[in-house]
Amino acid sequence: MLFGSSGIRRRFDQELIDLALRAGSALAASSSDVIVGMDTRTTSPLLAHLLISGILGSGGTAYSCGIAPTPTIAYAARNARAACMITASHNPEEYNGLKLFNSDGSSFTRRQQAEMEGLLKSGHWTDWKVRGSLKPYDAISLHRSAIIQKVNISREMSAVVDCGNGAGCMLTPHLLLALGISPFSINCDPSGQFFRPSEPLEKNLPYISGVVRSTGAQCAVAHDGDADRMMAWDGKGNYISGDHMLMLFAQYLDARRVVTTSDASMIIEEVAEVRRTPVGDAYVSEELLSWGDFGGEPSGAWIFPRVSYCPDGPFAAALFCEIASEWDVEEEINNMPSYPIVRESFACESAREILSALGAENPTDGIRIEEENGWCLVRASGTEPKIRLTAEGKTRTDAKKMRNKGRFLISQGKTA
């Protein structure tokens, strides 16, 4: 399958170049007009030009937005039949790919992905007399205005903003400034080179805590390469885990029905009715179309249906600043339950084959083992050649026990 847990993604190579042209043609076959955006990677302009060429060659209209966050492109899709973002999200610079969206901002469903793969294999070209059209489009202003209308900052404040040299540079610092927040910007040069690992994890941004304390900022927010993810720190410089962020947003929004993934902590079930999906924001988005007030993944993908069905890092950043302007975030987090959770990943070129050998119907969905005091999930990454292991227990001993069960399961797959 070309599609992983969040679109099409792979190392930049000739196959990806060819795929971009075919994808544009396939999109035009089912959608007469398409919003097109890209992240800051040095390979993105080439792929965007090829995608647009495919759209034009099949008689479609391409609305070119240039560099913009993924959620910005998904939000702008409401003014077209579909949208495509050229990005590899949080992957390193040598990767790139495509994310496809419907007009409501939701990712292509599994059915749509299968249809798209069929079109990509068969090809769709019109004759030389058919010509499409290319038009510029300001998606950033549209998205920024929508967020400003939905966020209210109750006091003067400042925030550290780290965009990781990704597409968030084009929106988030300016958005916070427009909301009355003084931003201390780090890695906000859209150079195409990531001066830190793109995934906004605590281990990748060890300097943020010190910057928060030295500047006196009330909080900090950070994005990945395409700004569909957002992670945060409180005013003391404490990193907030993804599971606690999920709970914080649910409580602040009074979300009674929450959609999250199979690797999220048990704690969310203490404040909301929960439905779980396989890992991947596209699955959360698809479930939210029929059920739920809010959804997200502990990786930092937060979906707010009142805005769109795409994970929205800039909106999440602005909303977190609103929370920090009203609540003592440190106290809120300290009052939340917390169970030990272990996340590990192992580089493995045959990750999908190993999970299939273990009996997983879909390698990226993985296998989940549940016991009374904990659970573990073993799955193939949908974006990288890795096996991911997540384990949680009511005590640290329980968590380690479940982790060891996961490790044993992986070893069995390697010898199968």
C-alpha cells in the first residue's frame, strides 16, 4: 500500500517524483479543483510543481498556496473539492510525501485511499486539447482569521514559539502576535533545513525549559515540520506529556466524547467517554466524522471539529495560550492522574513483515495486549522503517511487565 497512517510518505527518490505527477492527475479525475500547499523542505517545490502539472494536464484547477501549514491547507479545502499538502510531517529532511484532504478538512478515508491507489496504478490523462488553470490562493490569511475569531486571550502574556524551521513559521508566530501574545521565536526561519529533529518531543527540545525560565514566558509551544502537531510547556518550563495534553484540552473544552488512538493512556477514560482507533490522525479524523467532540493523539495531533477535521497545530497553540492565560496549567497537570507509560521504537526495515507474521491484520494497526493492570501495543510505523512499542501499567512494575511482553512478541516475529 502507498498510504500509511498519515498519507503517502517515503524517502525522496525518483519513484516519489513520478508519484507526484500521477497523483495530480488522479486528483483531477475525482476533484475538478484542488488546493495545493507545501512545507519548507528543499524537495517540496519540485513535488508541488509536478503535482500541479498533473492537475493541469487532466483539466483541473490548482489553487497554489505556497508554503503553509498542513492544517491551513486542510482548512482552505472548504473552498474547493479537495486539497493536497506536500510534506513528510515530522520525518527528517530526506523524506517527503503527500497528504490528501476532503473539503471538510478530513483526511481521505480508507475507502478513498484505495480508490486513489487504483487511479495511481491505472493512470488518468486527457488529450492535448484539455487544459487546466493555475491560480494563487492565500490560505494563511483565511486560516488565521478563523482562529482569531475562536480564541480569546484574557491577559497580557508572552510565549516561546519553536516552529522547527517548518511550515508553522509562516503562521504561528504572527497568529500569536495578532492575539496580543508576545512571541519569543526559535527556529522560525523557513530555510528547509531542520536545526533540530522535527518531531516536537521533549528529548528533541531540551533547551525550551531554560528559554521559558529566562524569558519569563507564561508557556511554550512547538511544532513539527508541517505544523499539524503541537506540544507544550507550562510557565515553569515543565514539558507536558501528550496524554496530559489530551486530557487538558478535553477538560477545558468540556469534551464529553473523545476519540483517541490505541496507544493513548488510560487516564483519558477518567474524564470522558472514549473511542479508540488505530494509530494515525487519519483514523481519528474518520471516526470524528460520525462521533465525538474532540480527538487527538499523544504524539501532538489535536483535532477540533469546530474548526476542521485535520490536526491543527496553530489552533492548538493559540488555544493552549488561552488556557495558560486563564488557568494555572502546572497545577492542572499536577492534579491529573498519571500511570507509568513506556514508548520505544526499533529501526527495522522488515517491520511490516514482522507484524504480519505475528498475525496483525494491518501491520500499522499492530497488536494490542490487554491485562487487568495494563496494556501494550506493538505496531509497524506508518511513516518510517520502525517497530513502535507502547506499554502502560497502573504501577511502574506493571508497565515494565507489559513492555517486556511487547519485546518478547517482537522477538517472536523476528524468528517467525
